Amino acid sequence: MRKCFPKNRLPLPTIKSSFHFQLPVIPVTGPVAQLYSLPPEVDDVVDESDDNDDIDLEAENETENEDEVDQNFKNDDIETDINKLKPQQEPGRTIEELKMYEHLFPELVDDFQDYDLISKEPKPFVFEGKVRGPIVVPTAGEEASGNPGNLKKGVVRKANVSPKGDEGDRKPTCMDLAKEDMKDNDRTSQQQLGDQNRTISSAQGLNNDIVKALDRITLQNIPSQTAPGFTAGAKKDYSLPLTVLTCTKACPHMATCGNVLFEGRTVQLGKLCCTGVETEDDEDTESTSSVEQGSVEVSDGPTLHDSDLYIEIVKSTKSVPEYSEVAYPDYFGHIPPPFKEPILERPYGVQRTKIAQDIERLIHQSDIIDRVVYDLDSPNYTIPEEGDILKFNSKFESGNLRKVIQIRKNEYDLILNSDINSNHYHQWFYFEVSGMRPGVAYRFNIINCEKSNSQFNYGMQPLMYSVQEALNARPWWIRVGTDICYYKNHFSRSSVAAGGQKGKSYYTITFTVSFPHKDDVCYFAYHYPYTYSTLQMHLQKLESAHNPQQIYFRKDVLCETLSGNTCPLVTITAMPESNYYEHICQFRNRPYVFLSARVHPGETNASWVMKGTLEYLMSNNPTAQSLRESYIFKIVPMLNPDGVINGNHRCSLSGEDLNRQWQSPNPDLHPTIYHAKGLLQYLAAVKHLPLVYCDYHGHSRKKNVFMYGCSIKETVWHTNDNATSCDIVEDAGYRTLPKILSHIAPAFCMSSCSFVVEKSKESTARVVVWREIGVQRSYTMESTLCGCDQGKYKGLQIGTRELEEMGAKFCVGLLRLKRLTSPLEYNLPSSLLDFENDLIESNCKVTR
């Protein structure tokens, strides 16, 4: 049927972004250079890269096994040059140049004389199962991880906040924890140690506090609704500091907050529904719910959301369109809904039906309304006044919706905006809809997607947030939509923009939604939004609430972005026990763990995983304290602030994928990458190579959470040169952390992990940090946008609760990694650590 489609161009004046940002430096080569060299009326440019996809797969068939093709590598992309595969630490910048980052590592030189430590008086160093003096932790291959810093804007802030006690009603961090998995793992280890442990004196045994703490992470019961829906009642008080707004206005116009943004402009909240707060049904409020296992007992800090603080932070956030509105979901905040959201079963034949309906447009054109109801390219367009037309808006932080055309009475075509300084990367969407009628089935078609397949074909649903529901104490994003599918449409991409391949088309995401409330204001998103202002709010709340006697916390400025936003750098570890020399030496010799996230703006799940990591590291959980005493964490929680703020999917304002710039980052065009790499180079230069580097990402085509790592042997093995692979001797320690996570994190899937180095990924953070910096345990951790097909969450769509749990489980995995790689610290003879072989597949077999 599709072959009879006439190929039409998108109904846009240009496929370049609606927003323009003049770059300080124009690249000499590449798509951005071409874009700037073309005449204004021409918008074609070569489309070089897509997402982290393994193969170009047509989404034509109605198969349920979408990973079938993903499991096979493109052999021509595998790196076969052994010299390129061998890690070669390159000096990069000179030590004199790298000294610009010294101020971002005060923990390496501070004597803590001015700090209010728990014990200031020098005292004899008491042996408590730990070795004396500086602890040098063995690192397989001397791995490195750290965060870069910029002197230009590197103003260091010290945390001088008086400690706060626990806040009793604080909602626990919603992270489901697989206690059974942890216990099984620990039980296996203990059984294998068995009789040998009984022969060791107490001074040489395991650190009981550490071991018990690992098992003390308990499950809490939270209410769960078996039937998801907007009317699902929740009896639990989540203690979310929401400002309950009661709408008394007769018409739903903008409600200003009264706060001035920049020069005289006001920060405005999106439209409020004019029906006010609906009363809860008795049946909903009184409904009992089944118990769902799910929370990690780590949330002993304050609730991180603060609506007033969020508004204040938005005032200093700089966007290219100069947004002055705030989306209600970002203002109210989000808590995970207390019910499970299963992966949607798609009716057979729905894709064929949708294509047939599209063909009818061409046959019966008189039935098509074809009316523009929203258009960023025409800011002065008039919104139709008819009451049955939906109203749209995307003029807020991280918003993305360019144009809306009404096709039929209740059907709308939506067109997404390109990344700034680009003409493609259409995937992320976040927009507002109002003026709906309840009980009416509205169909939405996003018609300019570019990927050849999507998890929307395999059970994933878009997310919706209802303001009316938030006012009724249900402030959460939920999965919605029926008749969802993703298919090739009749809108053509030009041959140049399609990489020189003629006849390539865009793809359509289509879904149908019925709204439960009249004149509600609802928001739709590709995945759970997490804005730059939300990150800054969360960091401020963590900074103001931590105990400075126990936690060493710093929030520095790594650098400024192209549009003048600050890129935060976070340092977290435990304060030294005292300013006694031996304690300071132990403090300075803790190995580093370097974490980063959100280099791709559309992968918002990476920020939710990072939130789970940050909250866990700052908690009063005994395991978290042990973790802080074991490592110094350098964290860049958002590598691409500009892209996040302006609603990009893949790029920064330079129009380039920042995760392809790590080999030779330009300080003017890629400042966050340049300085992040500089931090890692500094750590390597001062002999503090990190134990682990991990970059958090999201994956659009696969389920579960998994890791990509780097291995010479496994890469060569995939070239089918078995003779060469047998000659390679390689430490299999890079598999330890993923294997640990597969035992303790229910969403993690070891069989989806890959340790093959591909040519197309040679400029990514993972490969560059492994090859140039010398970090053996250098990873990309990918979290699904859809859900899980194995383990505890099999058949469920992933939510923020599970993503935050993954961030916390990653921390627990690091502590177990410490126990395996540092036997001396716990006075265990190395012979007793043979059980590590049970956690690692040392034969380098690639799980497929």
C-alpha cells in the first residue's frame, strides 16, 4: 500500500530548527559547517549519526522480538586494528595546562583545620580492621574517572550549612529494591567462604558493619493500585510540598506567579483548568490497594522538590527562545504513581489500519480539515476560537513541539522541532494540550520522526500529566494511549538530509487518548521530563540539608555553556574522622569514581538514574556512609545543559552530538566535554586514576538496563579471528561491576551488555576514557525508555521509581566492587576472594 504514496515534503518553511543560535566559532567541516555554508533557502545537510542503535531496522513487520536483529553486530564496524584497541594513555594537555583544574580538587590538599569535624583532637590511630596509613586501592589497569573543571567560571562554593535532622514525614525515595537478589548473592558468597572464615580471628574477619549494612537495605510497603488510571485514589500521604491551587477564574488564561524574570518579564505558569479542584469520589478515596514491594530505606533527607525554589531558579536559566513560562509538571513535581504500568499489548493489525487511514487522506482530500492550530514559525498566528479545537503550547523549558495541523475533527498532525543548528534529530517531545472534552478519543500523529524503529511498536506508551489530577493530590506522570504504533509515512526526507539515500521517509508515532476531565490542562512527553532547573533545585536541596560533619559535599561550576548556563560539578565523599595526619592520608587516598549523565537531552531517564545515585550517596543509610568512606565521587550530572533547556533531542547548541567529541573537543564549541576530559586528564596526571567511569544514557530500542564496556579480547573475538583472540591476555575485571549489578539490580540484564569496541564509537566518552585516560572500568550504562522483559519487572514499563532504584543499586554495586578489589582493607587474605570467579565470566564469552 505504501508504494502508492506520493512523496510530500513536510509542511514547513524549512526543516532547520525554528530557533537560531549564532555559534562563536563555525566548524571547518561536518554537518554544521555545511548548514552555515548553504544559502538561506536551502536546508539540506548530511545526516551523519543516529542514536546508539546497532542496525538500521525497518519497522514494517508485526514481530514481537524486536531485539532479534539488534543482537547481531555489524562486523564492518568492529575495530580490528589491535594497536588502536590497546589502551594508550596519551598526555593530551601538559601538566601546566591541567593545573587550571587544581581548584576543583581541594580534597587532595585540604588539611581540614577549618572544618567542624567530629573529632578535632589528635588521638592515637585505633586499628579497627583497617590497615594503617594511606590506603592504596588496587585498580585493575589503573582506571581513571573524574570531572573536568573550567577556571573561567570555576567559582568554588563550600558547603557551610548547619546540619539538619531527619524529617519524619519525608516521602521515601521511591526505588524498588530486590532484597531477595541481594541476600542470595551474599548467602552464596558466605557459603563459599564457609569454613575458611571460621578459622580467621576476629581482627582479620569481614567488616561486620559493612556486611550487615549491605543486607540492611529493607523493603517498605507502599500502597499500589492494581488498575492504573486517573481516578485511582491514593491514601498515602506523600508529603510532597505542593502548592494547592484552586482556580476561581472564569476563563483559563495564564496565571502569573508575580515573579519578574530578566527585564520586566514575568514567569508564568501554564493554563489552569477553570473547573477548579474536583472532589474525590468516596469509592476512590476509600479504596484499598494491594501491597507492592518497592522502596529502598535511604530517603532520610528532605523532599527535594520545592515549587517556590524552582521558580527562582527558572529566572536565571537562559534559553534561546527566552522562555517565560513554566510547565505545571515541573512546578508541581512528580511522584511515582502507586500502581504498576504493564507493557501495552498492541492489537494485531493496528499498523496496517493506521496506514490505510493515511492513504484515505490522499483519496478523500475533501474530508481533510488541514487547519494550522499551532505554529512556532508564525508567532502571530491566531488560535481558532471554536470550542472543540484543542489548544497546544510548548514554550517552556525542555518543551518541543513546532507545529500542529488539525486533520479531522479529533485528529491532529504534530511536527517536532529540529535540534538547534541542525535539521534533524526529531524524537523528544514535551508539550501542553488544553480545551479538551472528556470521553472523546483524540488521535495524535507525530509525523517527522527519523529512527527506523521504536519501542512504541513493542509496548511503550507516551506519558501524560494532568493538572486536574495534580490538584487532586495525584501529581504524577502516567503512561497513556491506545492504538499506538510507529511506521514509515509518506513525508519524504531529502536525499542530502537522508545521508544521500534517495526515497527515505519520515516515520509517524500515532496514539489515541481520551481525557477524563473537561477543560483540563494536560502535558505529553516522550519520557519523564527532567529539566536543567529541576537539577539545580535538587542540588540546592541536597546541599542545604546535608550534615557537614559527616558528608563532604561540594557543588562547583565546571564551566559555562555556549548560552551562559553553568555546568555543575559535584564532589561527594565522607569527611575524615579527624584532622589527624593518618586520617587525612586515608581521606586523600580514596579512589575516585567519576560519573556523568545527560549528554543527550532526550534521554531524560539518565537524569532520573542520576537522581537516585545522588540521593543515595547523600543519605544516612549505613551502606551509603560506607560507600562515602570508600570513594571520592566526582559527578557531572548534566553534560549538555543547553540541549536540555532548549528541548533538543541529541545535540548541544553547536548542532553536534557531544558524545562524539571526546577525542578532540573544542573548548569554544564543546566546553563541557573539553573540561570534563580535562578533569580526567588531571586525575591521571596526579596519579589518582579513577577506579570507575560511568556515563548514564537512555536507549530507545532495547528493554532493561545494561552496560557497554571495552575489551580487546571480546572485540577481536567478534571478528571471528579466534587464533588472535586466544593470544590476547586481558584482565577480566571490566566484567565485575556489570556482573554484580546483574545480581542485585532487578532491572539490570547482563545478557544485553556488550564489551565490543566499534569504530563508530571511538569518539564516545566510554572508549576515549578507556583508551586515552587508561580507565579499564569505563562504561556507558543504558536504561530503557520502555520497560523490562526479564526479572522482577518483567512485563512492566519502567518508571522513575525503578530508574532511581537503579541509581541506588549502582552505588551498592560499587561497594561490593570495593570489597572484591581491595581485600587488604577488610583484612581478608586474597585466597579467600576466589568466589569472585563465580561473579565473573572469565572465559570472555560474549553473552548475546
